[in-house]
Amino acid sequence: MLYGVGVTLTRHLDSKEFHVIPQVSALSLACARLGWPVAEVCLISLVNRPIEQLYRFVSPGQRLILYSEDGSTPAAIAQALTQCGYSSSSMSVLEDLGGASERRSDGFAASWSNPRCSNLNLVAVTCLADAGAETLSLVPGLPDDAFETDGQLTKREVRAATLARLAPLPGERLWDVGAGTGTIGIEWMRVHPSCSCVAFEERAERADRILRNAKRLGVASLQVRLGSAPSTFEGLDRPNAIFIGGGLGNDGMFQACWDRLCGGGRLVANAVTVESEATLASLHKIYGGELVRILVARADSIGDSFGWRHLMPITQWTVRKP
């Protein structure tokens, strides 16, 4: 019942149709060998999952247990840690755990030299950031330069305020309509491993960029729908929240989103133009919710001194569907 086939089976059976006989998990065995407290360890399965997901969990001092896909996974983990600025992290590979051929190998990500281990293995990592490495919080509002962008992104301060209004909860799904760089959807998914997102983007180069950002920031399972919304909405499960960041344009976009939003779901729309702001004001009169004006100024150099450089003001509308 811990990343095992039992979970899959029990989802399709009535509680009276099965009987689970528990065993000691590989996680418990590994922590026993290492002397690690199970409650303080983060477990990640890389079986049939992208290795980039570990980037979401990496932080100084964090202990990770990673279930490997096969014998090449430890070397791939070492490479991934090195690429994200954690090459100093210590690694222990436990092979054939609990069996007669059990073996342990210790080392560091930067100098890991074993290209292949037993196919049955797990990797224990104590994360240590390299000098000068950028450490990224899971709290929404990552630095703007954490993303590859063509300039079309929701700025850090506005992004943090927007995620607070979207209010992600474990297991919830977001639709990011007019995703641009993908910042909102990526940060939504970083809040909790079970959060998911579909990003809608009509420009192919931006769609590709969203996927690159998602992989690098540890949420490689983010989905991208290429094409013009709302025609790209068909065939998808209803979302718990929708963010419209590319401008409502007309009432048709809002209605298409509103019709598909789950009951109790949240819709947040940001406007920067006078026309889209007027649309938000009209919708606010009909549907209620909250209208907020967000004004941000950043200190910037003016000769030998500093002055305030104002970002474009944002009008934000938040509404909850009954």
C-alpha cells in the first residue's frame, strides 16, 4: 500500500472483496539501516515517473528516499542533483534491500562513479546546496528569473497574490488559461505533489517553454494544451480553479470557463488593459466576488540614487462558483 500494486487493486474493489496483509516497507527498512526518522524523510517514487520531479523536494538539509526505476537511476539522480546545484549532497544506494545479496554504496552526487546498480535499489539523499546555489521555496512567489521567459509572465508580487486567491489544496486541478510562461500553473503544482494543472497556450514556442520550466522546477507532469481557448477545453476533467491571465477578451471566454468550473471552485482573472478591466467590472456586478487593484513598485537605480519604478497596475477579480 506504499507505491505498490495494492493501491491500484483496492481502488477497483469493494472493501469486503480484499484483505491486505502488510509487510515492512522498503522505506522503513532503509530508514532502519540509516538511522533516519521515518517521519522526517520525504519519499519519492521514480518508478514510471520523470526524474525531474525531485527538483521540487530538494532543499538544504532535506532527507530524501527515492525508489529507483532500475539500476541506472542512482547515476541519473547524481547527475540531476549536480545540475540543480546540489552536487555536494551525500548519497547512499541500498541494493536488494532485505535480501541475501543486500549491499550499500555511499558517495556524493558530484563524484558518483557507479553507472549501474542492481535493478532493485533505492537511493537515500541528504541534500546539501553548493556554494552560491539558488534555493527555491515552495511558497508561491518565486523570483522572476527562476523562469525562462520571453517577458510574458505574471510578475513575482502579483503571482504570489494570485496564488493566494486561487488557494490550492491537495489533489486539486487548475486550468491556467493564456499561460504565457506557465508561472501560475507551475507554482500551483509546487504547493503539493498531488496538485495538477492544465496550461492553455496558443503559441507553440511558449508551450514548449512552459514544459521546460515545469521540468526544471520539479513539476514535469504539468499538461499543456496547444491552441486557442476555449476550443481546447473539450475532453478534460472539470477544474477546481481557473486562472485567466491572458485577458478575458469577451464574455464568451468567461462563460466557457464558468460552465466547466466545479461547484465551489474559484476563478481568478487578472486585467491590465482598460477594456479588460471594464469587462471584469461588468462581470463583478452580475456574479459578485471581489475586485482588487494591485499596485507594485520596485526600487531601481536613477544615476547614483534609487527611485521607485512602477509595474503595470493589475485589476484582479476573484469569484467562487456556488
